[in-house]
Amino acid sequence: MADRASEAVRWAAFDRLRAGRAIAVADLAADVQFGMDELGEVLGGLVAAGLLERDTDGIVVGSHGLTLRPTVHHLVLDGVALHTWCALDAVAIPAALGVDAELTTCCGWCDQSLRVTAVAGRPRGGEELRVWVPGMDCENVLEQFCPFANLFCGSDHLEQWRVGAGEPPGHACTVTEIADLGPTWWSRDPDCCTPGAGEGQPW
Ligand SMILES: [Zn+2]
């Protein structure tokens, strides 16, 4: 799912979602200058791969990790209240954009509320926190990767979850390590997107 049309569409949607508003398909078509038929085909492929979300009316409400649909991961991104598909998104996206952010989520094991503040994209404190980066291949990122990419109080709670979950493939990162990778995961291909297609994304 790294073809140029798909990349252009999901980045255009991501950019609009940053303002906190849902996106009519006609507006997205204008952004990427695709006909409605072509755009419909691209949107269908992105939704099937779990890389874009539409509501029941077809309005685009999520793309590339950002969503207007309430999830456990609340992210105030550069002053705009949003949600993300997973904890990895919530740490990596501010880092990629270099903006201030505040993530509020819950430990994936004990449900304790956790908060990560980022200044110019860099997490402040929280060295004890861990993010689980699932390691399996997936056909639908939103359904198969994101539910497991959670934040944990520390290594001990992540390990208790991991053992309880049957020791799935993947690895643990600190929030600083996720922030270091954010600009690579959320980089656009200048050939098909206004200003970097992500290479080396974990999904
Ligand atoms: Zn915990």
C-alpha cells in the first residue's frame, strides 16, 4: 500500500484531520486533484488495509494514525484535540511534525492513566514508560496492529501483559526511541505528496 496515489490521499487526509475536522470526499478530491471514481478506488484500498477510516456516511474521519473517532489515546496535537489509533502514533506523530503535544492514555496492563508531554515533538520525562511495537505481518493496520501498540507503566507491566497475551512477536521501546523513529515512519515521498512515503514503518 505504498503506491503514489494512496500515499497522496492518506497524507492529504492527515493534513486536514490535524485541524480537527472530518473531511468530505469532494474536498479530498480537490486536494489531490483526482476524479471521484479514482479517489473512490484509492479510498477503498486504504480502508481495506486499515490505513484510513470513513464513518457510516463515507466522511473521512481517520488517516495515518490520527482519528476523530474517540479511542483510549487522547492526543492534543499542536493545540488541537484529537485521538490516535495507537500509542505509537501518539508519540511518533508529534515527533515527526516537531510540534508540542500531550498524550493521555491508559496502561495496556493495569489501566492506570498515563500522560506524555512532548515539546517540539520530543517527550519530556517518562523514561520508565514502554511502548509495545507489534512484530507480526498484518493485512489491516488499524485492526491487527494498532490494538496492541499500547503504552505501559513500565517494563514490568509490559512483560506481564506480554506473557498473558501468549508472548506475541514484537518488541518494547521507550517513548524516546519511538520519537526518534517518528520522522522516518511519518516521512513523505516528495514525488507524490506535498512536502516526504514512509519507509521502514513497523506495519
Ligand atoms: Zn500499568
